[in-house]
Amino acid sequence: MSLEPETLKSLVRAAAEQVIASTAELTALDQAIGDGDHGANMKRGFEAVLGKLDAIGAQPPAEALKTIGKTLVMTVGGASGPLYGSFFIAAGDALSHSRQLPDDLVEVFACGVGAISARGRSQQGEKTMLDVLFPVLETLKTEAGKPDLIARVRATASEAVARTAPMQATKGRASFLGERSVGHVDPGARSSCVLLHAVCNTLEARQ
Amino acid sequence: MNDTVGIVIVSHSKDIAKGTADMVRQMVGSEVTVAFCGGNPDGGLGTNVPLIIEAINKAWSPKGVAILVDLGGAETNSEMAVEMLQPERRHLVVVCNAPIVEGAVMAATEAAGGSSLEQVRAVAEELSSA
């Protein structure tokens, strides 16, 4: 089994549309602990991705992921561009090296998360998108093959976002706030959750 | 010309980037090539990879290019821009861990004397450890 172009296209469309629909929410979260541009930046990046949807759908999955990544890098205009961009470029690289979706999902996802961690020089527990992505990677590993994997991924992402609220930021713009960052959900964690939920919902609807 | 390390200034604000470049030119002179950029792809506050790549190429010198940045995203986007350069240029560009205005002036002063990229970076970064 491999990832069909139509499936990939519908996943990308859903993820982009959900991020764009969340612009106001992401902006509000980022105004609380950042510089308030996360919503607009993600919207700009994913609108550019949507604009290339047909081209992306025509590419093999490895190239499609790299196109998404490069598009985000070139258009987002904030740190989240290189961070999310690195995820997709590294995931695409992993697919170029004989890995396949969905069979090697764990390895491919791990490459993407590792690339974000390296790019941001950040680990789990620093109130960033990694506080959603690492727990989801763990769920993908431990729950692989189970019939309710999608539901578990969705729940993991939601719970992980909520857990960023009491954390104190030590990376990113929010770290300037120190203790004042406590009590707010991290905008990057939230946008990761939005993307993951869009993927989960789309895959579920196609089952 | 071009036998000195080039300087690139990357700020979230084009005005800050330009102002910093103006200060460098006035204080150090024109023997060092200084390029600058600022703003997101829509022209608002932010930084943007294509413009950073353009600035690096504008300031290019065989001795290398030192980049000075302001806040978080400027650093992340600059590192991304370096990785997207032609492979033979990547190892000749560094992002300095230094305050943007003071770092740019110090780096350019050092570069004007014909110093290597590592020396230029070290002088700029001394400001952070002081």
C-alpha cells in the first residue's frame, strides 16, 4: 500500500484550510505570549501551499512533501516557516530514501520532528510545537496497528496542547516573558494540533 | 573590493536593518560590502528567507559573509537561508550571536582590516559574552 496522490492532496487541502480557518485563534494566542504574527504567517504560508496544490498532487509523495516544506520556508516569514518547512523537507527526504507511507509512518514522522528539534535547537518541555509533536510520535510508536490509532493521535495532540499552558517558555519569543508565559497555551503547539487534527479527520472520513 | 568579509544585517524591521547599515557605512566606510533586509513577504514586520538569500549574494565575498540578526525568527530564517545557498557557499556564511547594531559595527570594523570570517565572527560575538 502506498500513499495515493488523491489522498495526499485531500490531506494537504484539509490541513491548509484548517490552519487558515484558525488564523484568528493563533493570532490571539501569539498576542498573549509572542509577537502576534503566528496566525498571519501560517495563513500566508498555507495559502501559498494551497496555490500549488495541483502541482503538489502531481508529484511523488517525497517530492510533494519537499515542495510543501520549501513553500513554507519561502513564504511564512517567521520562525515557524523554517521549523514547519524543515519537518516537511526532512519527511520528504526520508521518503526519498526508500521509506514508504503509510508503512514507515513512524520513521518518516520521526525524521520530521527531529528536523524541527535540530532547527530550533529545542527539546520537549520548552513550551513549543515539539510538546505536541513528540507525544504524537510516541503515540504513533506505541499504538501502531491498533484500530483506533487515529482517535488516539487526535486525543494525544489535544491533551498535549493543554499541557503547554502551565509550562514556562525557555525557547522562542515567549521565553522573554519568563514566568509570565505561564498560563497561556503555546501558539506553535496549537497550530501543530490543528494540522494533526485536520489529517486525522480527513483520514477517518476516507476509511 | 571584495577582499574583505561581507556583512548582512537581518532585522524584523526594514527601517532598523537600513539604519544599522547606514551606521556601519558611516562609521566604517565603504570598503566593506554591507547588505540588509527586513520585513515578511507581505512587507510587514518579520523576516523572509528569499530576501536574506538575496542579501547574502549581494554582500558576497570569497572571504565569506557574516550575518547579524535581531530576534528569534531572524536567526532561524537566516540559518535556513544559509542552508539553501549553493553548496560551495554554505560553509562561508555564519550567523553571529551578537547584538545587531553593535555587532554589525564591530564585525564591519574587523572585516575592513582584512580579517578572516572566523576573526570577524569572534569580535562580534565578544559583545555577547562581555
